[in-house]
Amino acid sequence: MAKDTVTRTAVSAGALLRRYGDGTGYGASAYTDAYTVTVTGAISLERYIAAFYSTRLFRLERFILGLAGLGTNDTEVEELACGERQRFAAWNVEARADNELLLCDVRERTRSWLMTEIGASDTRLYFGSAVVLNESRNGKASVTWYFRGLFPLHRMYSRALLAAARRQLKSQQLAS
């Protein structure tokens, strides 16, 4: 597998997203997925967050969120990256560790997770999501039909976001 390829992965046991599932689909309380890609060099969580939320692709999402009154700007991206912001666009910081960030949407239905794992010569970047399951009328946990219908698009978009962050970081490295 090529180093630049975004791949689906399981969430490690100690990761913040793991409280919702292992990243392989439906767990007891949520649907979760997780993706990873490798970047040359040591990339801090702060650099990854800043790159992820300032890619062209995510800027489009920021624009759409702005139309809904949930806009954000580059200063707020930097504040989130540095741990100085607890609210960002449509999300609140649910948890943060040295190499992880877990965001919860304001309606507490979805989670977004970013993590870095620095190795000897490169860094693995992770991006994952969770959709919290609802109790249905019969008492069983389920994902609403509209979320279920969007999962194929969501999985493609997740891969595209992670690939865009990798490209952004790579271009920053080439520029310096």
C-alpha cells in the first residue's frame, strides 16, 4: 500500500473516539469509522488541526456552516489548534489529549476525531467520526434513516478531507 493512500483503520484501545466504538462500523452506542494516512516528518496535533480545518475542501464546509450561522475564521482555527478554543463552528471540544482532539456537534449527535502518532521518520494522521445511536420505539439503538443514507457519501468525504490535510501539510513542508 502506498504511503500517501488514505485507508480505513480500527481505533486503538486508548483513543478518545474508542468510547463510541472501534472504528469498524456499528458498536453498542454509535456508528464509528476511522481513517489514516502517513506524512513524512514529525507533525504535531496543532499543525494537523490547523491544516485540516484550513484546507480548500474544509473551507467549503466552513462557508456552508457560515450560511447556517455557524461560521468560523482562520483565527478560530488557530485557537482551536492551540487549545485556546472550546467551541468551533458547529462543534464543542468534548475531550483533548496531547495527540488527540474529539469534537462533539452542538446537537450531540456526531463526533469528529483527529489524532497524530509520531514515529521515527513520519507521522500517522487519523480522522474518524461517530454518529450516536438513538433509542427507537422498540427500545433498540438505531441510526436514523437519513444518517444511514448519507454514510457512503460521508466515507468518501472523510477520505477526501484526510487526503486534503495530508497534501496541505506536504506543501507546507516543501515551502519551508
